[in-house]
Amino acid sequence: MELRQILYFIEVAKLEHVTEASYALHVSQSAVSRQIFKLESELGVDLFLHEGRKVKLTPIGKLFLAHMEQLVKVLDNARQEISEFLDPERGTVRIGFPSSLAAQMIPGVVSAFREQYPAVHFQLQHGSYRELVDSVIKGDMNLAIMGPVPKNESQIKVEVLFREKFKALLPSKHKLAGKSSVKLSDLKDDLFVLFPEGFVLREIVVNACGDLGFKPKVTFEGDDLDAIKGLVSAGLGLTVLPEIALSEYLPDSIVALPITEPLVTRDVGVIIPANRELPPTEKLFYDFLKEMAPSFGL
């Protein structure tokens, strides 16, 4: 079994078309077909079903694909580690993050790191809370900055960077907009704009309200921070968001107030795999995050 055969197989499986795979691989269609035939002959099974000009994976082909994708990932990681061992200050950092950290923290952290290591390349990947945790566990990436950090994941190592407070965002015409702060209980009769169910930022807010004996009246939901703030700006409800997600600019139609009782917070930190060593360049970045943690807090 040759690496070339594996790469051709993965491309055909992805595109479900031999001709299109040959274009993507920059080789002839006959070369792709020949290598797939050799691979199937060596394995003694059919990996594809032919449906006209298209192909589909057989059940055993799907199992084989999962293993081969993992193999290619291991090979890529090995190449990266060898390259970074020779020169860790010119390697690549792959890092995931949620939307609530995209506007301020991620650009600030990357910029500060690049001042010390200007030749390091970054691959940034946005994802939900669960997607980030699963990606680090599976090895799709080795680092994710997120908040809150997972507490009961045995395959994840957590380094808390800082604890962040939440603020209430009210329409400027709200009766409490002129206050310097607000209690969460003061908002129990209001309409809320929150993330959909399943989002961790919604869970934090709902749990905080539940501890006070009320369930927030959610009239609008959105999975985009700007959309949620837009709905608040239009006077369609209020929301509760972490400070770092607010950005420096808020329109005059929104008032952001500290929540004094109870304190609604989340721990923001970096997660890495518990059972894998970080490549040298990503280890540089991870150590940088820990050293700079005091300056990241709000």
C-alpha cells in the first residue's frame, strides 16, 4: 500500500468522482483509476460502488476512509513536528475559538505573540463550545481558547487564563438605562434576547436566573453576537453577555450595565489534549498564553 494510493483514494471519496479527483490532484484520470484498482486488489475488497460517472463508498470503504484520514493526519503532524523541531519560531499554530472571543481577545493575543515571533503562521478556526472540545480530543487541532472551560473532560487539560464578568445590555430607552448597575432580579419581568438552546452562553444566563427563582422570557434567539446586539438596539429585548464579547463600540441605542447581584461570570482559558505532546511552535504559544494571562483579564 502506497501513500499515493491513499491520497488518491481520499480525494475520490471526498469528491465522489474520479475525473474531478484527477483534476484536483493534477494527474490523469487513468492514473487515479489505476491506483484505486491496485489498492482494491491489494485489500481484496471493493471500496467504491460505481453509479454512472459518480462513485460512492461501500460500507467497508467508509471504514477504510476513516482510518486513512487519521493516518494522513498523523503523517502531517509528524512532518509539522519535525519542521518545528528544526525551527520552532517558523512553525504553525492552529487554534480554535468561539465567536464571543473573536472580536477582541484572539486578535490581541495573536498580535502580541507575533511581536515576539513574527515568522509564526496562524490557522484560526471558529467553532461552538462542543466543536472545539471535540476537535482537540480528536486531534483536528491542539489548542482552543474558550469560555467557559470544560470541567469534566478527562482527555482535555485546562489552563484558566482569567475570570470574566457578564453585563446586561439594555435598549437606551429601558427604564433602568440610567442606572450605573443592575441586579439580575431587576430584569425578571423583561423580554430577553439570547442564544438558542444548546449554546453555553445561554446556559450560563438561564442558570443564573434560575438561581434567583425565575426563568427568562426569551422572545428572540440568535447565534450571532451582532444579530443579538442588533435586536437589543431595536428595542426588542435585553440580553446578558460576557464583557469581552461587547467590543469597544456600542451604539447609542444600547446601554451596557454591570450586574452586581449575583455576579455572572465565566472562566476563560486554553485547552490542550491531555494525552498528546504539543508541537514545538504550539508549545511556544501555549507557554506565552500562560505567562501573559494576568494581562488578558478585564
